[in-house]
Amino acid sequence: MENVLKDSGVIRRSRSFELGNTEAIKSLVIAGLGVGFLSCWEIQQEIAMGIVRQINIPGLRIQRMLS
């Protein structure tokens, strides 16, 4: 993920965390501790309430396989 962001021109200014729990990621983002990568389906309520927002990074394409 860090290489994809770097290749897209995103500059990292601080440490990164790897969390496996969606609620933990949301809590850190809502607390203003950084950005998170989540499915738009997982945060649609928070987006609708204006608690979080989606950031589009030109040229950034992340694909993952679901099974």
C-alpha cells in the first residue's frame, strides 16, 4: 500500500498503523489521527452523516479480490 501511495505522489508525513478491525480504523480516523482505507460500503453511514469523507487521489487504483 505504501508503494502504491508513493507512486501516486502521496507523501506520508507520519507513522502508519495496520489494523484488522474496521471499527478500530473508523475510530482512529474519526478521532483525527489520519486516513484509512475502507470499502465505501463499510463507511456509507459515516459519510452520509458527514463524520468522514472520501478522498480521491488521481491515478490511484486499488483492486482487491473478494471471495
